[in-house]
Amino acid sequence: MTGTRGYECSPWQLLWRGLDLSGLTQTESTFALSNGHIGLRGTFEEAEPRGLPGTYLNGFYEEHPLPYAEAGYGYPEAGQTVVNVTDGKIIRLLVEDEPLDLRYGHTTAHHRVLDFRSGTLRRETNWTSPTGRRVRVRSERLVSFTQRAVVAIRYEVEPLDGGLQLVAQSDLLANDPIEAETGDPRVAAALEAPLHGEYLTATDHRAVLVHRTSRSGLRMAAAMDHEIEAPGGSDLRTDITVEDDLARLTVAVDVAEGGSLRLTKYLGYGWSAQRSIPALRSQVDAALAGARQTGWEGLLAEQRRFLDDFWASADVEIEGDPELQQALRFSLFHVLQAGARGESRAIPGKGLTGPGYDGHAFWDSETFVAQALTYTLPGAAGDALRWRHSTIDKARNRARQLGLRGAAFPWRSINGDECSAYWPAGTAAFHVNADIADAVARYLAATGDAEFERAHGTELFVETARLWMSLGHHDPHGGFRIDGVTGPDEYSAIVDNNVYTNLMAQRNLLEAAASCTRQPDVAARLSVGRHETAAWLAAADAMLVPYDELLEVHPQAERFTEHARWNFRATPASAYPLLLHFPYFDLYRKQVVKQSDLVLAMHLRGDAFTDEEKRRNFAYYEALTVRDSSLSAATQAVLAAECGHLELAYDYFAEAALVDLRDVHGNVRNGLHIASLAGAWIALVAGFGGMRDHDGNLSFRPQLPPDLERITFHVCFRHARFRVDVRRGEATYTPTDGESVSFLHHGETVTLTGEAVTLPLPEPADPPRPAQPEGRGPARRRPLPAADAGASPGTATDAAQGDATGAAHRTADDP
């Protein structure tokens, strides 16, 4: 194979030129397509060669027993694992009896393009068979943003030297055996042929398969239909067959030189825990009818219009770093794919790009992904929060099981039941409840969606506030304590008065009281009286926030700064992530931080800290944070920028944005890190844009890192869309759509009506760069020179990888 290998740098697409079969699992993740309901990994249409094939339906899972060496009260009993459902991407090709398989013959040209504006994955391959027959294969596929249940593929084959007989086999394939990505035999058994056939039919060019899982009892249907064209072809024949786990349309044709075989394949998917076989079949039949009526060109046009509108309200531009420009749009595109049409379902930690974390959703869906969506595609953020509300009865049951009031939402889950077998990180990580309330408050402040508040928001506030009142207590000194919890940093577990948890709970209590005041009839329906709201306000006012007077910093949790420091100097790079090489009891009793915890509190509750406290805290925790989690870099970027460390912020920003394109954590084969990709947007907008939304008041403190000439981003807020353009020495705010909007610029009130407003920027501070643990600092960012922007960033520089990014795996409880 000749040509440049790796991802080529392009502002609006991800292009891989050349054939690297050893990297298939990584590119299958980065080239994945989804709309939040259906997800397709980027496997070749011919099905082989392949790395880790996968087709997923959001919320469709199988159960399995959770393993315990010793049982305990309150331990979850069943785990949930996303199922690789019926694969409709497969279109096998035989050229004069020889199957097109890129491991054989000779591939003279090959490239794949994920296009962020068209929302499609395109591929072109020139292949010579072992006996010398040459063909060109072009394909394009989409998962529709506008027709939620629809996938479409255009597959075209062209002989390159003389006529050929071509045979295409278009499949629906269920229970495709794949290597289990787990060491737990219970999970492997649950995923071995998890789908049991219930119905099949095939006629003309159409087929339907309906399957059901054994333990979870979920039913899904997949259907396919085709349009066939063969200009320059003769003797076209088709045949369709069907069995329990396979439906196949076979197309055979003789194609003359200059002719081609073109197959347009439409797929419909649906699933339900309740609907009957006839109902699901009707659903996918209707999806196919709608797709056929729209047609291939119509689906492409709908997809483009949807994305044009999204980019108008979400696009980001940076000048001075073409590689990061590409990475930012890649990040936003995959965040969109994870949440656009999830609607009544969660946003999993991997989106629908792979089976990592068993397909579970975590707290980072609200804290990172919903935060980015709130200001770019607010309807999707609202849908994600509606899913949380749909599981509130399960959360109430979990709270009762734990002897608590209110609702205890799960640490990790697909359907709303707790699935974490590791209780210190699962059951004790109660901050997830305040994270949900924080996302609700942010969404309401940004949208003013009173209907959402009445139907969902107030109840979420109330039940989470009740949890904190039963979990915490007033101590003899008058403070409100929350003891025995695990904060975001999982290297400290079962601690008292974790600052992040307490401050987020404080905001939760205040928001609950305010929402009940705004919605008194809803509060009455939930039996909230004035005595209860007064108790919430008293607890919030007395919330204990530890502070170390000697060191003049906030301990991450009570007495944290009294622990012995971890010996970073004696810890080799091969010993990271620490949780795989040291016992938890040792991590728990030392000052070492897996991921930003107190630093995240200074972002989300920055109103609770002074500027000087932020600077001292940031420097202190930089020296302790090892970033064994992909969630950390983005938050460290935000606070580094706020504290004036612009070059350091730039380094962390690059790490968050390139986490998957560079496979920084060595596990992209299992899917993308959607929260880190959302975090890249947050690092730009909240870091260099300085955007904050405390108490529903929007503010900006923009500044540029030395290596960038300009950043531009868009914001949706209160029925307004506007653009923020930051250049050296000034920032311009331009309304693009909707109503007028007011905010602060470096403390000065700005009201945008119909005209752009340009304001000066203060001179940036230049404090000394804080130190990180030995060997754990981010690599200095070295932007690709503009002249090299067309080169392959995947091989040109390792600047985005830190000193300890070779870790291949982390625990399943670590998103």
C-alpha cells in the first residue's frame, strides 16, 4: 500500500488514507455512526476483515448475575450489558467467485472519510483479486438524525478492466459470534447468542427478523429493503432467503466495462420491553416505508439540513492549530451523535460507539455531556434529563433499600437500576444525585423551559434534596455534615465532607427550595411544605466546607491534607494507572488524586471560592493529580485558564480533545470517551472563553493562549443564539438568531440586541507554571505548522500525549 497512513488533518472531516488492518478496532470506534438511538461501529460492509463489530440500540441490554466473593446487604444483584444486535451493515461482494477481502489480493488505493457536515461515512477502495480482477468499491452510509429508526447505505461496484460477474450478498445477521471483552464468565455467557428468534419473513427485496433476550425480556426487530441498479449490466438475478438468525438478499449480475452495480440498502430498527411481535414488525415496516419514500438523496439532504442547523448553533473555530480544529469538530460531532435522538434513553459513557463500560451511563452524562448539549443542542440535554426522571421510581426504591429518603440514582446503569458491584465507587458516590440536579438547574437557567420544570425538574430537585437531608446531619457545632461518601476522585473513598459533594448538595437544596416556590402546585402534589423547604435552606446555609488554615487550601475531604503524600518519585510509569498496581487501601490513605475533584468543584461551584483560594487550591492539587481517568484533563484545563496558566490549559485542552484520535488511554477499541470529547468543548468555552453560569447568570472572561490567534464559539441561551469571537486583545459578541440576551464580560454588563459588541480584554496574567506529579504532567502542546496541516497528525507528532498515557485498561467503574 502506498500513500500516507493515519488520520489526515482536515477541518470538516476525519480521513484515513491507506490500509492498516492492525488498527481496525480503533478506526471502527472513531468512524462509528449514531443518532443516539442506533449506533453502528465503523466496520467494512464486507464484514471481514474486522476488529470488534457492533450494532447497538440505546437501552437494549441483557442481564447477568453480579459476582461477589462475599455478599452484603444492599448489593445490586444483576448487571446489565449492552447487546450487539442484528447487524444490517453487511454487504458481501464476490468478484468472479472471489470474495472481496482486503487481507487478500492487492489494495492499490483505499480511504475512508467521516464527514462532519454530511453526517456520513464514505469509503473508496481499489482492489485487485488474487487472480488479477480489478474493481473499485464506493460506499456511503448514514444513521438518520431526522428519521430516528432508519439507517441507509449506498454501495457501488465498478469493474476497472473488462466485464465481470458480480455477486452481492446483503445480510441481516443476528448473534454474530465475537470475542467477549470481559474476564467475567457470567457476562461472557450472557452475551453468547443473546438473541432468540421469534419471527422471520422475507419477500422480494425485503426481510424482517424479530428477536428477544432471555433474562431482560427485551424484544427487537430489524428490517431491510433494497433498491438495485445495474447500468451496463445484464442478466440481473435476485434471491432472498431467511432463517432464525440470518436474512440474505443475493444479487448477481454481469457488468460490462464502464458499467456498475449499485445497491441502496435501507434498514429499520426498533425495540421494546412491552410491545408485541406484530407491533414491532409494523414499526420497522413503517420506518422502511418512510425511508423508501424519502429516498437516498432525500435522506442525504435531510441529514445535511439537520447538521447545518446544528453547526450554526454549535460550531467552534480556532486559528493557529489545524489539528485541534479537526479534533474539536470531531468531538462535537460525536457528542451530537451520542445525544441527538436518544430521547427517552440515557447517554452512555461510550455513546453507541462500542461495548466499553458495558454500555452504561454514568454521572458524566450530566456533568460533561449534558453541559455541552445545553448550550449547543438544548433539546437533547432536556431529553437526557427526561430519561433520568423516567427512572425516578427505581431511584426511590434504591434509596429505601439503603435506609434513606428521596431518590438515590445509580452510579452506573442502562435502565435505571444500580449495576455497580464495587460499592465504594457505586453506592457511596452519592454526588451523582447532585450532579443530576446541577444539570437540571443549568438546563432551566439556559432555556427557561417551565414545562420541563413542572413535569420533571421540580420532582428531580425535591427527591434529591430529600436524599441529602436523610444522608447528612447537623453536628453539635451547627454545621451540616455529609459523612461516608465517595467524591469524583475514586482514589479517596468513604470520606467525610467531601467538598465537591457538599457544595453540589448545597446547590441542590437551594434549587429545590426555589423550584418549589416557582411551582407551588407541583410542590403540594409532592407533599412539600414550608417546614421542609425551610429545613433545606437551613442545611444549605450550614453546609460544612472544610478548610486547612495551616496550608491555606481546601482539603478535598475532611483531613485529606493530613494524609501522607504518595511517593510519586518511586512510582514508575509502568505502574499507572495506580489502581491496577496498588491496593485500594493504600490509595485511600494517601494524598493522590485519580481525577479532578476539588478542582471540578471550583469550576461548577466557582461562586463558593475566592480567586486567591482558586489559585492556591489549583497549585496544590496539580501536584497530586495523576489523571488516571479521561475525565480529568478538561476540568484541569478550565481551572488552569481561570488561574492564568494559559499554556498549561492549552496542554490539557489538547489532551482532552485528542483522547481518542491519539488513543491516549490505550482503550479506544472499546469505544470513544464521550465525556472527554464534551470536555474538549467545555475546556475551550469555559476555559479560554471563561463562560460561567452561576445562579443562572451568564458571564464570560475570555483570553487566548499564546499559540492561538483566535477562537470562536457559539452559545444558545434564553432563546438567543450568539457568537463569541476572541482575538488578541479583544472579544466580539455577535447575535445570530433569536431574542436579545444579557451577560457579563469581565464583570461588565453587556446586552446584545441587533448589533455586534466588541470589548477589550485585560492583559493576561503570567504566574509560574505549577508542578504535576513526576512523570504525570501533560506533554507541551506543539501545534502543527500551517504548512503541514494536510499531513497525518496521527503520526506526525506525539505532542498531545502525556508522559503516562500507555495505560491500556482501567476498571469498569471508571468512565
